[in-house]
Amino acid sequence: MMLRPRHTLIAVLLASLPVAAASAQNLDSLLARMTLEEKLGQLNLLSAGGKASPQQVDLVRRGLVGGLFNVIGTENTQAVDRVATTESRLRIPLLFGLDVIHGFRTIFPIPLAEASAFDPDLAEGTARAAGREAAAAGINWTYAPMVDIAHDPRWGRIAEGSGEDPYLGSLLAAARVRGFQESILATAKHFAAYGAAEAGRDYNTADISQRTVREVYFPPFKAAVDAGVATLMSAFNDIGGVPASGNAWLTDTVLRREWGFRGMVVSDWTSVAELIPHGIAASREEAGQRALTAGVDMDMQSSIYVETLAPLVRANRIPMAVVDSAVLRVLRAKARVAQLHPVAPNAVEIRALARRAARESIVLLKNDGGLLPLDKAAPAIAVIGPLADNRLDPLGPWHTEGKPEDVVTVLQGIKTRVPATTQVLYAQGAGIEDTSTAGFADAVAAARHAKVAILVLGERHDMSGEAASRSSLGLPGVQQQLLEAVAATGTPVVLVVMNGRPLILEWAAEHVPAIVEDWFLGVESGNATAEVLFGDVNPSGRLPVSFPRAVGQIPLYYNHRNTGRPPAADKFTSKYIDVPVTPRYPFGYGLSYTTFAYRDLKLSAARVGPADTLKVTVTVANTGTREGTEVAQLYVRDEVGSVARPVRELKGFRRVTLKPGEQRVVELRLAVRDLAFYGLDMKPAVEPGTFRVFVGPNSVEGLEAAFEVAYP
Ligand code: BGC
């Protein structure tokens, strides 16, 4: 079971009280007994290497550490927590943090993959399972969910989030917070606009308007706050010159005053110290003062608060009230930990959930001539590529305690599903970043002997995630040549791609009949992929992010503004002379082994008032020959506003599973208040006028209707 703060008066006190009551009197009286050094100690968060070092244990004993992260295993967490709760003067338990991003021991699909499922219930379930496993290893705080909206696939951290859409991102943020917080505290990160890093270069400046910050980057954070998230993490980047880890507008004005957030803000790794290279602080003291007074409560890994701020507080340069508020927020987080009731993880259930998650995350991008699903009984199938029998990379970035030996590879998944009469010919062909083509001959030979060649290509797990920006988005190394060499055999090719970001797959999109987007699917990667390849599972994932045709199109996202010269045949319109303006695969897109038709789009009213909710109904029919799941998507366009509105905005979706020939009336609700935006006065409001509604299979197709919003 997870470590609970025990054997201490304080912990018993905290555990016996509801969180709100615990904060009021008892925490105040605890605060009154603390020295300034002990207060700053509570704001100090340090990383350990698996277990606390002797120096860290000593700091804990002296009350100079509030939390540790990267301490794993209850023996290790309990050992150092025992020092905190029995040997430190105030006996305050520690927080134990970890980046539990998409699983702890059982690794689920990366968050971007899971976003493809358009299934908040799934996201809640995997977060809950990850929280249970982590809690059983002594962790009580995760640095997840990462809720940064991203428009730039060059940015490696796009893998950790939910893609480009604030509505989908908000639903998944709230779901993941609920899931984690059954067992451990969650952290919505990185506040804010980290995903707007210029040129997709990690840690880079974000220079975007306040309107865009509010409308695009804030909503998932607000959703996390509304779902009760315990903590937020301040980001590395600056917004228009003000770093997020010293930005009072973000962490005080918006987060605490506008949104009423009562939880704790933790800095990112040394992001307090980084205020110096950012150029807004000349010294560690100044950096600490700036961050703390902006509302960053816990200092991760800079040790600046604990080491430098006491003299400033004594000299009244930092009000004691600022320190006290931060300490109270940390203590309240600890009180919340004491209120958690972690459930013991059930390994069998969690593994089954990993399978479901992997199945739902796969997106079928292309399937010309119905090449897929494949016949299991084909005499020979070639399985080729550096990721075909690879156990490490399907774990993706941030795989914490995940182990390659838990991973089922695509080759294994295929082998266990075909009859003994089917020959499976495997050739690696090349390594992920190889420059050598020496292995091509074997791959080509395998393809020649087979009825179909499955190529499993893509990125290494650490080519996305933190500090993993790329300037080109093709297949790394010689994989593109490998694909072309195998395709040249004339054997039909199925391309399975594993990647932490949208890749540019132009040649494949033109020449390869079938493309399966796997992302990094985690431990059940090979089983889920094989099930999809053979049709045991009908793919239902939809892209949570646009796939560009060329790097030069980036940033590319579906909910852009129209411009005064929208792209058209005429030369002087907003487009490129060398590439179409559209994405290769748009947001919301994904195929199935069956087909769906949309009919009878109806709105419950043609005119609505600001407090109304419109009922949007549409009939979705399975017009093919297999059972399948469609994700019916509802988009809106506000025709005319005081400020130009996006060409489409997702406002609802529904997963519908239909048998062949079956049809269903799908109802989606559209609350008029959700049409609000930040007008010229920067206040959210729904402006009257005409709104177009689109309901369909992705962000570019669908049936269309319109309604008016009118004020009485
Ligand atoms: C990352 C955070 C992470 C932290 C702790 C930082 O480098 O930006 O997302 O939570 O490290 O590991």
C-alpha cells in the first residue's frame, strides 16, 4: 500500500480533518510554530536519484525540505519520510513527486496517442490506474497531466499533451485530474503557453496575444482547476518577455484571483534560477523574490528560496505574509495527501486497460483498395523495420518504471495471431537513425517472398518529449529509403508508424496503400497493432492534431482564423506557391474498416438566447459491412464578431458504435455560453449573430446548419 504520513501528531491531525477544516485553524497554528527557515524549507523541492541522498536526509531532518521527487519504492519513501515525521522538529511529512505521465509500471499510450481515442473516460481510467500503481510505490504527487496546447510538431513535448484543440484538451485534462487524484495529487502543467514556444524549439520564448493565451492555452488549465487539481507547475518559457515562473499576471491575477485556485504552484526544474538567464533577475535572491512574490510556492531544484530568501524576508523586502501563504498552500497539499484513499492496483485489470487504450489510440490514415484488414492465413507476411521487434521505443518518452520486457512488439503480436501455416518473415532493414543500407537486401528479399509487407517505421522514444525538438519531420535515418526499396518490390505495403508527433509522410501518403498511425502505444503496442492489422479490432482513433505536408506550413492547426484573403484559386490569397495550404491529414480525421454516413442534421431552435442550450441531432449510419465506432464531431463557426473568430471550433463529439446497417440519432448539446470569446474589451461574452454548425467525421467535412444568437 502507499505510504501515508503516519506516527506524527500533525499527520494524524491532518488525516482526521476534512481538507478545508485542516487548512483553517490547525495549519495556522502549525505555521505559527515554524521558524522562517522551516517555512522556507517547506517550499524547497529536490530531486533524488531513486532514493534520498545522505545530504538530502540531513536537510529533511533539519526541516529544510518540503518534498522530494524521483524517490521510488516504499522502502525508500518511507525511510526518508520517517526522518521527516520523527526526527525533524515539526514532524511534517514530505511530498513525494514523480513524472507519472502515461503510466507508472504499466505503460499506456503516450497522452497524444490517447487523445486520438476522443474518450475522456479512457483517459480517466488510465490516469486512475497509473495513480494506483504509483501510490503503491510510495508516490503521492504526479507532475501530470501535461495540458499544453501545441500547434507545432517540431516541439518534442507535443507527445505529452492532448494536441491542438482546447476543447478536447480541456475534457482530457479534467478526466486525467479526476483519475490521478483518486490516489495521488495531480499537477496541471506547464502554466502557461509552453506549447507556443517559437519555432518549436524547447524552452523558447512565446510571444502571443493575451487573447490567444486566454482562448487557446488557458482552457485546459481552467478545466483542471475546476476539476479540483491540487497543484499547477509554472512553465519554463516567457510570454512576451515575462517568464512564466516569475509572472504575477499568470500565477496570481489569473490563477488565484480570477479562477479562485486555492492549491499550490510548483516551479519547473530550476525555472526559478532560470529567471537569471532569462534576463529578469540579476541574482539568485532577485530570482527567488520575483518567483515567490509572483505566486510560485515551491521551488523545484533551484534551492533558491531556502538558501537565499531569509535575509530578504527579515529585511521586509519580501512580506512574511507572502511566505506564509505559500507555506500554507504546501501544507494544504500535504493535508490533501492525508485525505487520499489509494486503491491497490490490480495488475490484470490494468494490463487489460492498457490493451483497450492501445486499441482505441490507433488511427487508420489510409487504406486504399481495402488492403487492410489482412488475411491471417496468407502464406507469408513480411514484417520489416527498426520498430517491428523493438521493445523499448513503444514505451515512448517519460516511461518512468516501464520496462521493455513488458512490451509486446508488433512482430510478436503478429506471430501469435497467425496460423502455423503462415510464414512470418522478419527483417530489421535498418536501425532508426542508421545511415547504412546494408540491411536492405534482407528486407527486400523478405518482401519479395511475402503476400504483404508490414513496415514498422518511425522515431526513437526519446526523439520526442523534453529537449527533443526536430527541425525536419520525415522518417529518421535511412527509413524513407527502406520504405521505398521495399515498396519497389511490388508487394503491397502497410506502413505502421510509431512516433511522438505528427510526421511528414508525403511519399507514403502518395505511394503506400495503407498507413496505420500507432504513436507510442505502450506495453500492449504489438497486440493492439496486430488486432487492427487483422481486423479483430476496427480502428476508431481520430487525429488530435493536424499532420502537415511540409515543415514550412507549421504552425498548422484547424481552428485558425480566416484572414482577409482566404486561400483560393486567385494568386493573391493566403497560401504557398509550392505546397497546398491544407494539412495532409486534418484534425479529427481517421478511417475505419467500415463506412459511416451522416443524415438529417437538425437544430432544436433557429434562434437562441444567451442562457439557452441548443440540441443538435444527426443520424449516423454504418453503411459498411463491419461493426465500427465513429467519432461524430460538432464544430461551430461564429460568422461575425468584434474580433475575428476561428473558421471552426470543436464544441462536442460522441463516440458511437454501430453494427453494419445500423443507424442512430446522435444528440449533441451546445450551450450558448460556450460560444463566448474575448472581445475588444477582453471580457468573455457571446456576441449576437449567426453561427454555423458542422457535424461530421472530422474538421473539414460534415453537414452544415446555422442558428442565430439573439439577446432579448
Ligand atoms: C519538466 C517537467 C517535469 C520536471 C520534473 C522538467 O524538466 O519540464 O515537465 O515535471 O522536469 O521531472
